[in-house]
Amino acid sequence: MSLFNTSYLMGNDTTGGWGPRYFFTFYSEFGDEQAESAVEVTVFMVIFAASVVANVSIAWAVLRYREMRTVTNCFLLNLTVADLLFAITTPALAYVRVRPDWPFGDLVCRLLPYSQFVCGFVLLWTLTLISMDRHRCIVVPPYRSQLTPRRATVLTVLTWLIALAVFMPVPFWFHEQAVLGDTAVNVCTLVFPKNDTFKMSIVFTVSVVSLSCILPLSLFVYHYQRIFHKLNKTRRRIEHSVSHRATAAHTTSRNSLSPPANGSIPQVLVRHEELRYRKHVRVVRVLLINVIVVLVMWLPITVVMCLIYVDGSRDTEDTGYFLRSHHFIMGLLFALLNTVVNPILYGVLSENFRKCFARLWFISKRRRAMHRELLDNASKGARTPSNGHYNSTLQPGSSASVVELPVTAVASSSATNECW
């Protein structure tokens, strides 16, 4: 059998009551595929390093600066935690790909897939909570979030607890299993318990796919459809107001040299609404791109898991298996790559995070340079200001002064529970 399909090996199931049957090897790949394994290991480790650096930067920015502790950023912080926990499993997966068996024992075999399922659930439902909060801010009067950072923290903790409960069967059904290939080896595999009344695999698969994929996807579509409809109405209203004001101004200039007494008030209101509209568009753009990327990158592993169920539901005598372990690994790689893309999207597309990264990465370097210059001047007998601080002259347009600007919009919104 190992010559036909190196990812389904015969073994004797003494846990689930199935007896002799074929097991899918999931993380382990057997056969002569050293070149493919080397490529997989390289990709795994690159993703691991990039994910840790990117997600730690996001978490550092939110925790370091009080003005960044908004409701949305609390949810984003939860995403970084889920991404980091998911990425931590990467070195173990890379090590398994270069060995002919499962080397970590039964406990790790049960906990590793459990943590991956939980992190995926938390990630999708956190994005759902973000979409619900954005919907209330943009669509539902009085256009104000009902959440505070404390309430957002409670919701994220509740999301983790639900995920832990939903996937509780996983550590009981995944276990280390001895299989018979060219030699007897152990693999980490999934075995549903045998039940003569109903198929446990169907119940679990339908429930998990519905709760983890279909429901949050439906909420995504509903909330963002309402948000886009509202933004489109706002854009048309702004365009109409600008056009009407331009027409009125042209008519006034032809009839009289003096402007109308109340002409400035509509202009201020239209300008305020336009600024608010642009802020909404920027935030929704980042979140929508993030949702699309998450769905696209988690789709392969979801499809592969469903195919593993279909492929593994054959009778023992039917050996026409079409899946391989590297199919599962490729889907898992896409999901792991999402842990790198998420923080990159936040950092590149979010102006507030870009400012925080500049303050984190560049201000400290400038301060160290100023400190060295201060020491050099002191050693040369230069006088320092009476307040004990080095007085560096910063022009208003210099890069240093721009970097040090506080994120006042975020700070004010956090204090007043506004959406921005």
C-alpha cells in the first residue's frame, strides 16, 4: 500500500473500535521526497520568522501607546495573539516533514491540531465582531460604537472559550497511531469513534463547518453589504451637495457681489461629512481586504479537510485514495501565510499603525544619536540647557517632528467611545 499512496497506511485501531483500517498520515510524508521536503521546511521557517516579527510589532504598537487602545485595535490585538499561537506550531511541522514518522508523542499530537482549529475559529469570529462594530458605527444611528475596550476584551475572551468548547473532541480523536509501512512507525492521525446509530464524522464536520465558516461568512456579507450601501449613499449626497453649492455660488456671483448670509454653514457641514466619509472608507478598506485575504487563504485547508473526510469514508477494501499528505500541508501553508499577511495589511494600509511603527523603530534611534551627541558635547565642554535636556532644533516640516506627532484622532475617539 505504501507504494501506491504514501499518505494512507494500514494499522490496527484499538481506540475507536475500527480494527484494521487505513489511516491518513496528515503531517507525515513517506517515500523518497527529500527535495520537496526541503522546500517545505524552508517555506515553513520563513513564514515563522516573518509572522513572529510582524505580529509582535502590531501587539507592541497597541500595548505601547495608550491612544492605540481603541475597540477595533483590541480586536486586532486578539488577531495577533491567534496568529502567533498558530505560527508557534510551525517549527514542529517543519521537523516532521524531514522525518519518516511522528516524533513528538501522543500529547503533542492531540494538542497541536486542537490549537490550530481553535486559532482559526478565533480569527474568523474576531473579524465578524469587527464587522458588527463597524456596521453600528457607520449604518446604525447615532453612529457610535456601543463597545469599550473593556467590553471588547470580554468578547474576545468569550470567543476563545467558545472555540475551546467547540473543538473539545479534537484532542480526543487525534492521537498517535502505529501504522505498517515498510517498517512499523507512528503517525499523528484523526480517528472518529465508531457508532452504530449515526456517523460521528458527519455530525462533527457539518457542525464545525456551519459554525466556523458558513455563519461568520454570512455575517460578513450582511454587514459589509449594509456598510457599502450606506457609504454609497453618503458619497452621492456629498457629490450632490458640492454640485448644488457650486451652482448656487455661480448664480450668486452673477446676481450680487455679496455672498448669502448663511452660505458658510452648509459648506462646513458638507466638509465635515466628507472628512468623516473618507475616514470610514479608509478603515473599511483595510478591514475588507483583510476579510477577503482571510477567506481566500483559509479556503484551501477547509476544502482539504472536507476531502480528507470524503476520501477516508471508503471501505477498507477500497484503496482508491486520491489525497496525499502534501495536499494537507499546502493548505496549511496558505493558512499559516495569513499570519504574515494580516499584520502587513494593518501596517501598510493603516495610517495610525504606520505612525506608531515610525515612533517605535525610528524615534529610539534618533534619541540614541542625540544622547551620543550630548555626551560628545559634554566631553568637549559644551554647555547644555538648564533643564538638562538636549535642545535639538526641529523644523515644522522635518521628518523627526512629523514622526513625533501624536495620533490625536485615535486618542480622542478612545476617550469618547467614538468610532474614530
